Amino acid sequence: MFAVPASAQLIQYTTTGFFTGGGGTPCNTALLGTGATCLYANGSGLQYNGSPVENVVNGGTSGFGSFQTMGLTQQSFAGNLFTMQIVQTSPTVGTSPNILGQITGSFSASAQGGSGGLVWTPNFNTFSVGAVNYRLFVDNTGGINIEPPRAGGVMGDPQTIRGNVSVVPEPGTYLLMASGLAGLGIMAGRRRRA
């Protein structure tokens, strides 16, 4: 049997998340499957909608869920943390069917988001789950900008977290590639002499 080439390997995962912290104004939190909410007594809130099953070909761009604000009153959410979890179902490592990775970030006021705008800044934007590398795309603030709710309590537009997903080649793969390139070089040298 031949292994699927790394360049064509399919990566499959889902995302969930949860809020923690709150400083002087902690939020009530809920982890509801792929959704989590941070709600305040004044009716404002921040919701994270996780991504359902994502199927990504190695090296592709994919989504990691989205943030959405709600309520009639602006809320800073400062002091709250959000942790996004990656549940990777393929490729597996050993006998484990689900591999978990997570990234935590803090909220602060967004310089570009207007009144009530937020930015979620991950502590780091690259991490690995088994042999798979995940890299989040962040804007020039170093985080994910989140729009405030609209007038009349209309939820803000979903702000999708996006990133790149790729398989890290094993050391043996590099050796195989190097030997293949060396072989091509030898063949080219022989053709020149002939």
C-alpha cells in the first residue's frame, strides 16, 4: 500500500471555544457544543460560533469559527479571555481518534472598530496538533477585529477567524526528497557527458 502524498493529505477538524476571566465585570459563560457566549447584565454579549466539520486539503486556507457582538449597550469585554479549541479527527496520531489543540487570547478595544469595537489577540498565532500546523491570519493590530452591534440591537457582522492548515513533513520525507533531487542531478550530469 502507498501512503497518500503529504501535498494531497486531507485534514479534518472542528472548533469549539470558551470564555474565562472578566476582571471587574465578569461575563456569564456557556459552552454549547460549537458555540460559546459571554453575556452581561446590561444585555450586551459576545458570541463565538465554532466551525462544524472542516475538510481542508494540505496547505489550504480554512475557517476557525467567528465572533459576533449583540445587545443595545456597548461593552468593552476587557479582562475576558477566549480559548479556541481545535478537535482534529484526521490525521490521527497513534490510536487517538481526536487530537485537541487550543489557543487563548485576550480582548481589548479596537483602534479601527469604532465605538465598542473589539480585537481578540491570540497569545500566539501558530501551533501544531500532531503533524499538522495551524496558522491564524491576524490583521495589523495583531488580532481579530470584532465589530460592535448595530443600532437597535442588531448583531454585528460575524468576524471569521481564518488561517492556513498544513502537514509538517516527517524527517524521512526530507531525506527521500533530497535523495530524489540528488538522483536527478546525477542523471543530468550523465546526459551532459554523453
